Amino acid sequence: MKASNLKIGQILINSGAITEEQLEEVLKKQKTSKKRIADILVEDCIVTEQQVCKALEKQLLIPYLDLDTVQIDPEQMANLIPENLAQQYMVLPIALEGRFLTIAVADPLNYKAFNDIAIYTKLKIKPVIAEPTKINNKFRELYASQKAYDDAKEFVASQQMSDKTKEEAEEAAKAEASGNDQPIIRFVNNMMEEAVYQKASDIHIEPMEKCMRIRFRIDGNCQIYMETAPELIPSVTSRIKFIGNMNIAEKRIPQDGRINYKVGGMEIDLRISVLPSMFGEKIVMRITTSLGMELKKENIGFLPENLKKFEHLVASHRGIILVTGATGSGKSTTLYTGLRSIMRDEINIITVENPVEMIVPGITQVNINEKAGLTFAAALRSILRQDPDVIMIGEIRDGETANIAVSAAITGHLVLSTLHTYDAPSSVARLVDMGIEPYMVSSALLGIIAQKLVLRLCKECKQPYSPSQEERMSLNLPLDDENITLYKPCGCEKCNKKGYKGRIAVHEIMLFTHVIKRAVTKNISSDELRDVAIEDGMIPMTENVRRLVLQGITSYEVFIDVTISND
């Protein structure tokens, strides 16, 4: 089979990807821009990078490879071609078979790259075509992980050769190296950057007897990032405590800290918790976007009916709005979104948080400091003298805070806060347990938003199927409708074989209508209140998940998990 004599534009026309008119327009642009036709087509969103790659495959008879389908050995490949050489020619080492090295390239006509790499590696080069975006993503993963391993090895080797005492080593970890060239500094920086790139919500650094384990929490589940030598434990701990403004010498009590860090031009906020354990101090770093987050109510994931209820709640002038859910369910994001939607110059908004999770320009934010006596209750009493219109309380934890919040709401303030309960009706019982009388709860509350994060099916690999009779009955679907299609997880490289990628929030919103207020005043049980709320128009969380299943966004298994947890 011979290479095609057709130009790439004609190949794309023949495949139906573009029209002759589009090609003519691109050729005009090329005369002034001097860019490749393929690059212009991609930039103008006329074709995808994959379509260009497959056209090049036909033209040059160089095979196309989808990088999402391959696993690359970082230790072997990163050492074959140095990072600077790979970056210079935008190539990615894929696999070594005998004397043949397969490399992915964005420009298959760059023969100089092939020659230089062949000379450097002393291997025969076998090129494959891949999308530039995917090469960049894999490039970062390949060389970042290898850098982390190399930095760890370098540090361990230096420790073994050194006669420094443990105290001296920890003191050295405090020092800022010029240009961040110390191995331990590079190691910590690479770890934080990789966690952000992988969209992790938390970093877990766990000292163990024979190693130090680092895990990232991604989509609600912890995944091992690295296990390295235990010699790194004291220095990694000292480094993180130092940049988090904590006491490095103190190892007996828990500590909290904070780091502001920039990754790829994006400002990241890391909240640090240090806890003494058997083999050292365990560190958990919560990753949040400090500035520039898209706090739009449309992005929260509300059903259309629930979005109207949310807009009604935050438009109120007095009363309490509660957001409930487990830790890490996105409660704070919902609160901040509500605040952002009502922000304007004529409104004085003050928040009380422990800690401040997200900086919102235009809002006065107070960070709780219990050691200094600045508790939630103490801060709230002071805030009420600051002439606020809207108050946001990070969490109602005790009866004193709950009483002040209720008093503020009754006296004409809008109060937003969170509770740790699993659904909306049980929040009422929780407030009563804190000492708030039922009639005060019914008078003060405007509504309760319960939320939970559920897994999204991976768009690339989800598989359609016809639901079974049992599934139809559980989802309240017609038993004889053959046109109903559900989707199940399969697993691919894009979702790390999990079948799920990302999460979406599901909600139930209980508005305090006259019906609900009367029911709360009677001090009925949470189960009875739930029945009354559903009859009054509350869409239960299970119904929210059910709709997502029918839309192909999540799976039947997720629906069952949420149903069981809400029973």
C-alpha cells in the first residue's frame, strides 16, 4: 500500500469532514497566517484533532494511535528520552520492543526529530500519529511522576550519605532554596501540582512502618499516587508544615495550616490538617479554588424545579437557609453560590467560617480562631453589631450558635449555614436536639437543602442496555416498553478502568410552607415530616438520581446506593 498523493485538505473533503467552501476559506487564511491547514481547521473548530490525525494516517501511512488506550511505563520511557529533547520535538516515548522505540508525534513530517532521537537513543524509531493535546497530557503525566520518583531517590541518597542529625535535617527542610532546586521542595511541589492536574479533592500523606504512602481522593475515592521510602517522612512533614505556617517543632498535637499555590496560572488554596500517628504525622491537604471559581447557580446541578426553589430562598430578606449533607458533599460551594447570586453594593454580607474556604471579593469574611477565643458564637455576637443584611455561618455546631442564628433570623437577617445531616427532614430534629423549640424552628427557617455527590458515568465507555424487570420496577418504569435504554459502567483509560468519571450533585429542597411549619410545630418524627414534605411538593433525592439514570448520566447501581442510604 502506497502513501496517498492527495493533500490533507482533499482527504478531509473525501471523508466528509469538511466542504470545499470551508477549505477555500482556510486556504485564504493560510496565506496571511502562514500556519498549517490542519492547525487552522482545528483552531476554527471545523475538524477535531483526531480527524486530522486519521487524515494524516491515510496520507502518510503512519498509523494513528489513541493515547487514551495505552499505558506508559514512566520509569523506562522517561529515561530513554530526556524531557527537554521530548519537549523540543513534541514527541512522546510509548514502548520499547527490541531495538525499536515507538514514539507518538504530532508532526509526522518532522524527520529531524526522528534522526536526533535515533542518534540519542541508538534505537530505530517507529513513529505513530497522535493528537497534540493528548501528547501534552501524557507528557506531563510521564515526566511529572518520574520527577517525583527521582527527587525522592535523590533525597534518600543524600540522607544516607549525610551525617546530619534528625534535628539538623528538619531545620534544613525549613529553608527556601533558591529556585526551588532542593529535592524535597521539588518533590512536594510536584505532588501538589499532580493532585491539581488529576482533579483531586484531597491529598493524604500517611507515614507507615516501612514506607510513606501518598493517596489522592478523586471522585470521592482514595487512589494511591506513590509509595516511597520512610526516610522522606520527617522532611516532607517539615516542608509542608513550614509552608503552611505551622510549628515544625511541635509533633504531639494536631495542627491546621493553609497554603496558597499557583498551578498553571490558577490560584489554588490548600487547607492542611496534621495529626500525630504511630509512625509520624499524617497530613491531609484539602484542595479548593481560592479565586475565580464559577459560582453560578446553574452549575450546581439543580433540577429545573429545584433551581426555582433555590432562587426563591436566596431572594428572601429574613430567615434561615440550611444546606445539609456529609463532609465533602459540596455544601460550602452551594452556600457561596447563593451569596454570589445576591451580592450587590447595597447589601452588607458577612461570613463566619472555620476556616474560610473560598475568598469572595466584596464580602467580609471572618476566620474563626478558637485558641484566641474567637468561636462561632463569639464572632456572631460581634457580627450582629456590624449592621449585616446577610450572615453566612460555616456550620451550626452547637446550641449556642443555633440560638444566635435563630435570633438573627427572627430579627430581620438572612442567615445561611450548614448542618451535618443526611436529609432535609432530619435537620429539624437536629435543631430540636440542640435546644431550639419546634415553634422557633418553624418561625425562623425558610428552607432546607440536602445534597449528595454521586458518580457520573464515563462518557467514553458507558454501555447501553435494556433494563431488567427488577430494574424497571425499582425505577418505576413501564414493564413492556422496549424503547427504554439505561447505561452501565464499563471502564477505559480515560476513567482509569473505573467506569465513572467526575461527580454530580443531587438535591432535595424542603421549603417551609404553611403545611411544613404546622407539621414542625407538632414535633412529628423525621419520617412523618418526610412524607408531609413529599406530599407538599418536595422532590426526594432518590427521584433526582432516578432522573439522572434515565438521562444516562449515572447508573442504576448508584441509584440503589442512594436509595439504601436514604432508607
